Amino acid sequence: MSAPEPNRSLAPPEGAALAKACLHCREPIPRGRERFCCSGCEAVHGLLSRAGLSNYYRVAEDLGATPPRPQDASDPAAAWDDPRFLELHTTLLPGGQRQARLYLEGVHCAACVWLVEALPRLLPGVVEARLELGRALATVRWDPRAVPLSEVARTLAALGYRPHPARGLERSERARREERALWIRIAVAGALAGNVMLVSFALYSGAFGGMDAGTTQWFRLLALGLTVPAVVGPGSLFLRGAWGALRARSPHMDLPVALALLVGLGWGAANTLRGSGEVYFDTVSVLVFLLLVGRALQHRQQRRAGEAAAALGSLAPRSARKVEGERTQDVPIEALSRGDLLLVRAGEAFPCDGRVEEGRSRIDASLLTGESRPRAVASGDEVLAGTLNLTAELRVRALRTGEETRLAGIVAQVEECQRRKAPVVAWADRIAGVFVTGVLALALLTLGLWLWLDPAVAVDRAVALLIVTCPCALGLATPLAIAAALGAAAREGIVVKGGAVLQALAAPGTLWLDKTGTLSEGRATLVAWEGPDPEALEEAKGWVKALEASSTHPVAQGIEEAFADIAAPRLDAPPQAVAAGVAGCLGGERLLVGSPACVESSGLDLPAWARKAVAGVLRRGATPVVAARGERIVAVGGLGDPLRPEARGIVKALAAAGWRVGILSGDHPAVVSAVGAALDLPSARCFGGLLPEEKRARVEASRGEGPVVMVGDGVNDAVALAAADVGVGVRGGSEAALASADVFFARRGLEGLPRLLGTASRTLGRVRTNLVLSLAYNLLAAFLAVAGVIGPLLAAVLMPLSSLAVVANSYRGLLREDGPR
């Protein structure tokens, strides 16, 4: 796109009211500055001026947009220019140029498009920049001999559009192209089917109204001319599938569909050219359209199932800080090798599995292990890719990178468990193969029988059989009826990824529940606060809050939330993190908040009341925290993960309905036992301290006791969710767990679980009715077609009517029971 002519004025247009607003971003100017709010805005303003692009401000003003503030690049410069990064995320073009697809933050209007596409004028060496506004995806082509990619990223960030490599874009683009092509087929097939139906209405009317032979022949030829493109165009999808089935000697549903299409089209064309006999063009064209709609719904489900691994892999950072001598270098995680020494700062995720070489910190591994309490690590301890370093800088020696990490192993296990559900599909394929083989054999027998009885009608009888027994009712109507059931569940805030899920949930079996974030709230909450001196206990709330104010530790956040209305005093100096605690000073007195071990290691002894309070906190399954001022213990607190209010009632109702309910958690076994006791669950069905692989083993060991359901929210649950017959992800959980689950609760809490089971039991009856109706129709219709009672014309009418009848039955029942109340 060509840029407008530059505007000589760099000031905002006619915006006199903005005298104290930044000339670039329009934000207020702080004291001490005159024209710009920061040096970044001043630098960008100067950059646009020197490039002759100051008219950008006029474009933004006309669109009512505010220029974004300058940003830092999403990854360090060394990471952008690393050869491995360039190999993975860019494309080498003829002539030595490269092209990259980048996702840009802050894109919101046409002015952004104008500025990003003017990048070649801002940065010599950039050949072309194109921005897709709807998806904020920029395609940048540049000459790496003239400018490095890091400079391109830095310039975009300076303009306010922080760039990120669009990882996984090729696969998503391919899926998007395939889906777009399929919907184009559907649109073409629908248009052709609609026109063929109009022509058929004229033919049906003429059959009863005395249409002359010439007009009838003209309408037949017109219908033939519209049906041929429908079959060889959109319908070629089924023709190719049938040809593949023949070559592989593995018959499936595409084979009778393709045969019915070709025989219906061919015999109709022969009758049209002969000028006598029936034609089936309306049936053929509508069949192509309906079957393509069913195929599109199937592809959508497959695409959603394939998103699980991408969600899991996104937990690891894109780059890492590699220590080389006295300096650190930012490298992409793909460039890491076993033995590399890495620097991981507080608040960052670990890029690989490794061993701590230097430093002490606490890590949050809840997404991978399910443990609600942050875990202390020191030299010699192992850490996992994707877990979060909370409190201090660590130096870590890489042990496993890339596909060897625990996170990658979880990804592989999720994919394996999803593939392992293929036996159900294989069983359906075997049934379809028997059905297809039976229909083809019966059609040949019918043809042979009528060639012996009456050769003049033999082909009509065989064609009528193929059309009337077309597997549309079995292969299309039932999935659409199930879609109605899924829609009813969705209105209850329950997203179900397939009809097989409802069937698996119809009968009671084993139901495993994760603890952290599923049965519990998934956050640290102060559940105890006691001490011998009420006045000192109340005063301690303020200075404890002050000590924890600068910490991002979940325990600190729980304390801050509990003491939100308490005024915090000003400490003598900033608080300092110590092992499993935090220390400070107030009025010359030393303050300390931490675990009992932390306080005792500082030289203080816990008095009898404090030991008793700590033991009480542990019995409740909570984390004890001790507060000391000077030489005395002032308070003992307990931070726990409280159960959801509805958890006890729901677990009791599930047990009463025949479900064997238990807990699988990565949290401490003592905590899990306390939760199980609060829910009246037997201790033999409450397991704590489990790794993801151990959760999966427990799920698989339950398979002999009926259907197995797993309910969870963390990455540590993803493998178990995929291994269970039905995996249920709760709202608020990790994206990876939700992507691996078969069911997703769009509303918080567990209230959706009883509604899900109720919906399954109600809809299974509808599904069974559909199957009985479809099979009964096919058997009866086949018998009547072989007997000659049903001719091709009646078969053409009955075939779509049977499918519509099954769908109508499903919607009728569901609307009555699952509609508005």
C-alpha cells in the first residue's frame, strides 16, 4: 500500500486542547518534560519525522485512534538473530532475502496498518511489510545482509507494536485453508442443489399437469447439467475416498455414497438421453450437500482435538539465558543442549529440565505436578520445564531439553491417549465395512434376480436399492441429532466435544477428582490466625502485610488478600527474602515471617502454644506460617486452599447415584487425606503426591470397573484427562488441561457435573432411538426395494425424508426436555 504524502507539520492536527499531552501518544506529560511523556515517544516522533512519515498523526486523528506507546521487543536481540531461530521461524527466499510472519501486539485500526506497512521507509533493508488487521499478523521481507531481524523487531516495538514469532502458524494456516476449501465446496454444492430442486419441482408438477415431452426433456437436461458439476466438483471428495477404499481393500462409508452418486447420476443421465425412465438428480445433488455438511462438522471436532499438544507446549518460554563465562547470552530454547548453564530469574519459567547449580528459591510447579504449595529448591534439586521460579535468581544446569523434557513427555502421552481412542473408531469402521459390503452384495443379488425375472426393470431395482439404503441416515442424521444434544448441554454452560462422551457418561462408573482448583478454590487463603496476646496479634497483621507486600509468592498474596483492609506501617528498610520466609525491621526490632523451620533456624524456639497451633494447621491440611518480632513469637497463621462450597453436596450426590468417587492429586498426601475426610470419602480412594504419569496409571487401573471419568484443571491432569474414558476440564484451569478434556465447564465450580450426567442419561435414549430408526428403515427399505415395491422415484423421496425424520425426532425430544424452563 502506498503511503500518503508526508505532512510537514509534526504537531497534532488542530488539537490545541492537548497542550500538555505528549505529541506522540497523547498521554499526559509528567513534570520535568516539555513535549513528550518519555524519551521513547520522543525517539519515535523523530524517527517518523526523518522518514517523512509524520502524516501518520493525521491518519490516526482522522480514524479516532491513539498512537501506541513504544515497547521493548518480546525477545532479546541475540535470540532473534540466532541461526536456529531464523531456521525455525523464517523462510529463506531466492536472492538471499528472508521472510517472517510476526504477531504484533497493539494493532487496532487502519492507522496501524498504514504505519507498519511503511516500515521499509523507516528501516533500510526491509523490502516489504504487510499487515493483516483482523489477526494482527505481519509478513515482513528483509535483506539480512543489510539489517538483522533483531533491528526489525526493535523498530516495530519502538513504534508500539511488540512482535512475537507466529509459532505453529504453518499448521494452523494449512488447517484454515482446508476448512475454507471445504466450506467453498459446501457453498457450491448448496447452490447447485437448490437450483436442481427448483428444476425438479417443475418436473414433479409437470408429471401431474401434463407437461409436454419437449419441455420435460429440456428440464431434465438442465437438471443433468447442474448435477454433473455437483458430483465431479464438490462430490469428488467422496469419489476420491471411495477410490482409496478400493485400492486399500478396506470398504467404508464413502464407497456406497460414491456408488449411489455415480449410479444415480449415470442411470439418470441414461434415462434422460433415452427420453424415458426416472431421473434422480435432486436426490444426488442434495445428498452431496448434506454429506459435505456432515464432513465439515467432523473436521471441526478433529481440529479441536488436535489443539491439546499446542496448548501444552506453550508453557515453556521461547528463549533462555545461557551463561558463557562471565556473560549471559539470550538463545532460543531450540538451541539448548544438555550441560548448558542457564540463568533463570524470579518470575520466569524454566526453559528445560535441569538441576540447580547455584542459588535458593521457591518454585510453583502446580500446573505440572498439582502441588498447591510452592516448593523450596536449592543446589542439587531438579526443576522441570514450564514450572515457575518465584522468589530468587537460580543458575540451572540443563539435563533434558526439547523433546526429552517432562513437559514434552506429557505432550506425547496426551497424543498417545488421544490416539488410543481409535479402537472405538475402528469398531465403527468395521460395522460400516460390514454394512457397505452387505449393501453392495445385496445390490448385485437384486440385479441378478431381476435380470432373471424381468430384465427391463433390473437396473431400476438395483438403483432403487442403492439410493434407498444410502448410509445418510446412519452416517449423517445421528451425528446431527447428537449435535442437538450437545447444543442443549452448551445452554447449560457445558461444552462437550463429542457424542461418544454422552454415551460413556450414561452409566455410573469411577469418577476421579483433582484437588487443587477442582475440589478446592485453587488459591491460598488465610484459614487460621492465632496468638496469646490479642493486641499484639492484631498489630502483627499490619507489619506482616508490609513484609509480604513486595513478594509474588502465593502465600504472600494470600496474606495480602486476608489483610487487605489493614494499614501497613512503613518499615525501616525494604524486606529481604530468606530461606522459606521474609525478614525486615520496624522501630529497630527485627521482624520475621516464614515457615516453622525458617523461624527455628533463625535461633528462635517455638513455645508450646505455637507448636500446638502449627500441629492444628497441619491437621487441617494447610501451610503453617509463623510471625516473630524481636525475640518472641507473636502469631501462627495457616494458609490453605479452601474447598468449593458446592463440593461436599455434589460428591455426596454422585456417590448416591452409584459413582465410585475418589481423589487423584499431586498435593501432599496429608492435605489430600484431610480433604477426603471433609468430603466423607474413604481414605483408600484418596491419593496424594502423584506425578502426571502416576495419575494416568491410576486412571487406567480403574478401567475394569466401568467407565472412568477424570475431572481436573492443571497440566498435571492433562495425561489423566486424555487417558480417561471422559476427561472433564473445569473453568479457570490451564489451557492445556482444557484442550485435553472431552468436556469443558464454561462456568466456575462443579455445579455442571450433575447437569452433565443428567444430560447424558436423557440424550442417550434419543441416540438409541435414532439408531433403531435408521437400522429399521434400512432393513425395511432394502426388503421393499428388492421386492420391487419401491422404485427409484420413491427411493429418491424416502432417502432424504428418513434422515430428516431422525433429526426431527432428536430435536423434538431435546427441545421438550432441555429447552427454556
